[in-house]
Amino acid sequence: MKKLNLFSTPLQLLGIVLIIMGISWMISSEPWMLDKFANEQRLNMKFEKLFEFEANESLPGYLKQIYKFFGLWVFVIGLFIVSFSRPLFKNDYNLKLNLLVCTGILVYFGMILAYFWIPSSHFIYLGWLAIIFHSASLYAFIND
């Protein structure tokens, strides 16, 4: 039972973090501001300056739309991870392997992209937490 918890619990925590992040992006009135510093560094300008151009007056609405959909996707991915890492699936080797592969791709490639595109983001810390969660589940899977 302990190995099951070591497999399931970290993945469920990862899923819960993704659910919370997704909800945050969906309910925020200015979701791009959740990572303001890194976004402004990537843009190489402040949002106030970006939005003051007449040609960009519809940009906040567009960004809100994009981030709301992004939040929905992150939320649903979190739901999938929580749903399929439940102890109910403790004996399903293939399901556990597929879950580890998919979450591994999400976590490790997400970190690579984050370091490449937004290295100053505070979300990097959540990425390291996700790596710890995934590694613990992988360890439990290998030693099962």
C-alpha cells in the first residue's frame, strides 16, 4: 500500500496544482499579469506601454481570451491526472505507465520551454516541484 501511495499521491498533488493554476487563469481579469515580470521581460516592454498604442487597443481582450482557454486546458489536464492516478487503478500497469509518460512529457518539456522562453518566471519553482512529484511517482513505479 505504501508504494501505491508513493505512486498516486505525488501525481494527485501535481494534478491539484494544475487545477488551481487553471482556475487562476480562467477567473483572473488580467491573467497575463499572473506572471507580469517574466512576461514583460519576454516582451521587452511594460504592458502599459504595449497597450497604449492605438493598434493594440484590442490586445487585452485577445490576451484574456487566449489565457482563459489556456487555463481551461491546464485545468482539464489536472483533472485527467487526478482522475487516473487514483488508487482505483493500482493494478493497471499500462495505465500507470501511460500516465507517467504523459505527465513526464508535460513536466520535463514544460521546464525546458520555461527555461528557454521565460527563465525569470516564478512558475519555474512550480516546475521543479512538478519534477519532484513526477520523480517520486516514477521511483515508486520502478520499484513496484
